[in-house]
Amino acid sequence: MKHIKHIEGGVTAPKGFKAAGLYAGIKKQKKDMAMIYSEVPCKAAGTFTTNLVKAAPVKWDMEVVYNSPAAQAVVINSGVANACTGAVGMEYCKEMAEVTGEELGIPMDSVLVASTGVIGKQLPMDIIKAGIRNLVPILGDTLDDGTIAAEAIMTTDTKKKEIAVEIELGGKTVTIGGMCKGSGMIHPNMCTMLSFITTDAAISKEMLQAALSEDIIDTYNMVSVDGDTSTNDTVLLMANGMAGNPEITEKNEDFKKFLDALNFVDTYLAKKIAEDGEGATALFEVKVINALDKEQASVLAKAIVTSSLTKAAIFGHDANWGRILCAMGYSGAQFDPEKVDLFFQSAAGKIQLIENGMAVDYSEEIATQILSEPEVTTIADVKMGSAEATAWGCDLTFDYVKINADYRS
């Protein structure tokens, strides 16, 4: 997309946004608290987990996004998820917002909160409150401040995930920045995934929510690491209008440009989550092409990317295409197996495995070379129409079991 410029940075890249991260003491050693703050009140949009079991911060943020006049700050902790914690957990969200509001001099109902980590434990509020008070004085607008915040929200993630882009709207430079975390308990329909997007675009609350709700369908909701939909999934999008562009109040050309840029940011972050799946050695991308419609393509792509047997085969660099066709068959989508063409592709090349549902004469050695790359794509052509969908996941390794067998300890 020519009008989108990928720049260095994350949540502090847009005008007026500051961030900070630090070690508060919730976890044993790593940084465990972060904050994002806008100099002026923001329009806020959000999307949240579809899991019936919703963590306290999810409920708090839903209230702020849907009913508060503005949002101006987000305070995040890792180490404890504040999920399945009852009325006490909700009270702790309120206390986090209260202390943050007091320290920043902003209304309590303009503070969003997010937590990630172990389910069922209560937050250590003495540590949390001290962490908030220590975060506020070190808030900064440099790229490093954004990076430190991105590092502070990690749990089993092995690397920080952040991005920033620039576009032009109405003759003004508009910036969108983002950071996220997610490595395990990741499955389509909002996953343990937290994502925070900041922008200095002037856009109405209605159009901001419309853009986010539309975009997650093809980005975060097409990611799966392990088939588990988390209790804490949250994507928050804050717009402070400081770019000074003509406010976007309808689905016009500027809205489309903004949506394209948001899609670039969210796709990048979604792929980074899949790539960093717990124990993963490869990003596994699945493209279903020439489908009857988008829904059919999405269902088939998700079925393949979530198949444990297929993911294990990717880890073993084994071109076991029968597992892919099997996953498509139990997906619930209707298609003709005897028309399917299947390919593997990576930086090492592209190879066709089946044509019209039957194996072709291919080299297992070349297939293994293609599957040995850190990014592997499966392409399934169902020859029914012109729709397509892409899903992202990762291979299934020994380390995934190790990480999750003793996560609490």
C-alpha cells in the first residue's frame, strides 16, 4: 500500500502519546507494569474476548469504551490475569483506575486497565499501586519509552511486538502506533492477547469503533497458536485528534485510508503473535484461495492452521498433506475434495503436493527443504469462486508442552 509508510516506533509514535514500563515486583525478575498516556482526552474503541469467562479488566474496559465520554490512559500489569477473581477483582480494577487518575489528574472513568498472566490469583495491590505511582513520573514520548512499555507487557513472549506507520489525511501527517503481547492461549475470536493501538488521527468514536470491529475479523481473529480462547483478550484503540486532520465522521476516502493503515498495523502484530507462539520454530501461514465466499475460505483456513497434527508435521518438516485435507474435511465447510490443489511455499521455493485431490509426483526432499524455513505457507485452492482468506499460526513443538506443563511455577 503506497500511501502507508512503515516507520520506527510503537505507541509513542503518534503526537501526544507517552508511555513507560518498569519492574514493580509482581514477577520474579522481568518488567511487569506499563502505562500509556495521552496529553489530551481520546476517543476510544475496543474489542474483547468472546469467552464467556471474562476477566475483571475486560469488564472494566467494556464499561469505559462503551459508556465513558473519553479515555486518556491505560495501565497494564503482567504476571497476574485478574480473571475468575469475582467482586474483589472488579474492586481492584477500580482501585487501579483511581490511583492512576489521581496521579495523572484525570477522571477515573477515563482510565483503561489490562492484566495478563495466571488465572485465579488476586492482584497484589500494594505492589500494583506503588508501580502506578512509579510509572507516572517516568512517562516519556521517545521511541525507547514505547519499546520499554512493549517489553513490560510480555508473559511467555520471547520478543517485544511493536509497530508504527504514517499516512496523509487532509494534507496532515497521521500516525498510528501499536504494541501487543501474545504467545499462548491464542485462538481466533480474540485471543491471551492484549493489543494497544494509539493514533493522533481526528476521527469520531463511531468511525473509530467501526474501523476496529471491521479490521479484527481479518487480523487478530485469524490467529491461532493453541486453540484456547483466553479470558483476557483485549484490543484498545485510542485516537487523540492531535494530527489536526479533518475529522473522519463517515465512511469516506479518508476512512478507507485510515482502515488500510490500521489493517497494516494489526496484520503485522497478529503475525508477530503467531510467529512467537509458545515454543514455536516456524510461522505457519494458511491461504485458502478461489473459495465460494469469504466465510468458507475463513473456516477452511482456520481448520488447517489449528490442526494439531498439521502443526506437528510443520515442526517435523514433513509434507504430510493428508492431515491438511483431513482438517478441511471436518471444518464444516462444504467443498469438493476431488477438486482441491495444495501447495507448500517458503523462501526456499514452492511445490505442489496434490492436484484435484490426488498426490502429484513431487520430491519429498525439496518439500522438506521448503518446510525447513522459519516461515511456511500452505496454499489450498478449492476452485469454487474468487474469495480468499489467510490465517496464521505456528508449529507445535516439544517446548509448547514444557512451557505450559509448569506455567504457574
